[in-house]
Amino acid sequence: MSVASEQGHLVGFPGRRAEDSAAPAGTEASEESSPSRWGLRLRSLRGGQALIPSLGGEAREERAQEREQAKQAAATEAVRETFFQTPAGRARLAYKRGHQLFQYELAVGEVESTVVPGRIGSPARETTDPVDILNSVTAEGWKLVTGKFFSSEMHRGAVGCYLFKRSQKRRQPMNNPWQAGL
């Protein structure tokens, strides 16, 4: 049951008039002239036909494949972005940008599992070994110049600070972990 104000608006529904709700749902009067609650026109039927046609089996299958491809692309992009947050990924970006120096700090007591790319033809792998992590930076085209350790209360232990110098002769062809998989 609707209650109309003196101006003809339905109480509790701004922008709607009592005359708009008088027509039964599905008729031309309610489809064409009645705005929705937020002032938009929503038409579900036009001449008895749905605006969105029902999909056949082939079209459904095609849409399902498109959704699956979009999921795979998003997952691949997520792995790619994750790789570029690792020491080897950051080293690869720095090399491509033409940087001459690369610095990396490693909290020795809190080494997290890190993805290191493999050589072309071998898969990437996860490791917590600091030596493997440093070698992955070297393989991206960097020569270790110095490494120093200092105590850090924030990291609750020792932190290794490594400085690398660009070295084209040390650069090895490495795979892309987001393409080769783990």
C-alpha cells in the first residue's frame, strides 16, 4: 500500500509520483515514464522481449573461456608483480633502467621465501637461502662490490647491506618466473 503526499510523491521514495506506481508492472507506462529510486530508468522488458537475450550453449562456453583466460591473465600479472618485488626482480628492473649501482638489504634472521629465476630452460624456484638470493642478483648482471652487516633493533638481529656494480659480462639469460612457473 502506497501513501502519497500532497505533491503526489510517494512517501519514502524521492522522485517517484503516486501516478507512476498506479500502472501495473510490465506495462509501457511503468517502463517508459517511471524513474527508478535514484532517478534512472530501468527497463526490464521491451515489447515482451528481454533486453539481454538468453545465451545458447556455444555462447556460454565462449564466455566461460573468456572468464577463465581473464583469471589466468590476472594470476600471471600477480606473479609478475610479485617477482618484481624480489631482489632479483628489482635488480632486473634496475639493470633495464641503466642504473650503475644496486643496493640490497637482507635481514639475516628474517629471510622470507623468495622466488629466484632459473636459467633459460630450467624452472624458477623458491628459496630462503641468502646465498641463492645474492646469486640471483648477480645473474641479473650485477657484481657484488661490498657487503656489510649491522645490528638492527627493528629487524631484531643482523642486517646485511650489499652493494652491487653493473656488470654486463655477469649477466646470464634468465627465465621469467611468471611464464616458466614454479
